[in-house]
Amino acid sequence: MSALEPVKVLVVDDSAHNRRLLTELLESSPDVKVVGTACDGNEGLRQVMALHPDVVTLDLEMPRLGGYSFLRLLKSSAPTPVIVISSYAHKTDVFKALELGAFDFIAKPAKPTPDVLEKLRKELYEKVQAARLVRTAEVKPMARKPKVLPLEPSFVVGIGASTGGPPAVQRLLESLAPEPSMCLLVCQHMPKQFTRAFAERLDRLGPFTVREAQEGDLLAPGHVFIAPGGRQLVVYRQNGQYVLGTPPPTMQDKHAPSVDRLFTSLAEVFGSKTMGVVLTGMGSDGAVGAKVIRKAGGEVWAESEETAVIYGMPQEAVATGAVSRVLPLGEIGPALVELARKRR
């Protein structure tokens, strides 16, 4: 497909109203062409085979063949990037879909006001354009939580991710299992209604205790704190302890949560001991923070183009000259484990 060809999209949704709405929003851009629609998973699979779309938008709750079964069959018969369209009421369903191979998700608005629909249109466009560049990776279950952990974290790492991030974050946590004494702060671009469910799902999978960060949380060994959607995640020193803050975004913040804000905060508190990692994602969030970490004497790594679903954020970070290592996703965890053990 040349750069000038529109992205071909198949819309799968049991609601005729939703099919019309999504088609209208998608085709408001000349870069996108809806080549077909389907009212359930069975019809969706037939349309994929016949029309060969670049991207599929998928409703999970459908009669006959539902979204989960559709994803399983699509992965085995005709792998195609899928963007799940889900309501806020079914947050945990989204992460199951991501584990089954969905590329990303969009929250279905409860009240389709003109402003909300315009935001949905922009998000659809961005993620559909990104989806055709998708690189798939297998996500495996992590090990069980250990019973005993050190008294203090041996290592604190800031992680930044956006599009394609949830499976990447899970794979990274899996690879860090040999060194569960470290502490991770994760800034994943995600709506506020989903970050807690994301944390809860990760918490069930491996050796780390994962939770959505709350104001006043203390950094602890074996813990992963997920930045709450719609707010920022920062660290400050208080009475000899490292405390988390979750302030609301300012007018200057382009994202909430923001990787730049997290990285900058870590650099201010930990200085030359600061460690930041930029994973897959659209845009440039994390690039400014990477420069701040480097200026403080800390270290920044970035995911390589060969494994990043979208090589936007990592590429922008690398372009600043602040990144010291560029690694495939599968090598980042083992390298962090080695570095953590050296810093004990």
C-alpha cells in the first residue's frame, strides 16, 4: 500500500446506528475508506476474507459470534489489526481483547455531543492510521508473586508508553520477574476510566503488586504504580521517604498522564540515579523528559523500531540525543535486571 492510498477499514458492530456513525466519522477524512460493515463476528470474518481491510473496528458484545471469538479466529486465519470500540462499563473486557491480539481500543462515548464526537473522530483517525503499521508480539503470563521481598526498592524506573503500550508493559513486567525488588512507575496514555482496570489486570499476572497510583502512596519494593488517567504522576521526598503525588494537569500539559511530567519529577528527586524507559507510542511525549533526565546525569533507554508497535515516542526520544540505549522490547527487561543488580 502506497503512502497515498487511504486506509481500508471494516466496521464490525451489531448496532446499525453505530455502524453509520463510525462510517461517517472515519470517512470524514480522505485518508480513510470504509470498505464494508458487518453486524456480527461471522459476517465480519467473511468480510475480512473478501475485502482484505487494513484495519477492523470491533464491538465486543455481538450476537452469534462475539468479539472474543472473532479475535481468536481472525488471528489464526487472517491476522489484521483490530481497534476495539468499548463502553466504559466494560473496562475489563478491553484488556482481555488486547491479550487476544487487539491492537488498541477506544472508549465509546456515553453522551455523543458535538465536542465528544469530534474528539472521537480525531482518535479514530489517529489510531486507524497507526494500526496499519502494527507489529504483533506474543504476551505470556508472568510468574506468581514471591512471598518475600527486600525492605527497600533496589531500583526505581519510570516507564512511558502510549499506542500499543498495554501489551508491551505486560511483557516488560514479565521479563523483570527475576528482580522483583525494583519499583516501577508507569505512565500509559489511557482514559481515566480504564487505568484502574489495567492495573488490576496486571496485578493478577505476576510477581509485582500493581495498583493505580493514589496521592500519598509510598514507593515500595516489588510494586508497580500506574499513573491515573486524567491526572499526573510525580514523586517527591517527604520525611525521608519517597511519596507519590497525583496532581491534576496544568494548562501546559499536553497529556494527562504525561511521560514528560513523570520523567522530570524523577530527575528532580533521584538526579543521576534516574532511570527512564520509553516504549511504543504515537507522538513525542517523553522526549522533553528524556532531556531533563540526561541533564541530571540519569539514563534513558528506548524501545527499538523492530519491536515498537508505533515508533513515534521512542524515535522522538532518540532524536534528542538523550537516549543511551535502544533495545528490542524483549531485551529491555533483562538489561534492567542486570543494571538493578549492579546498583545494589
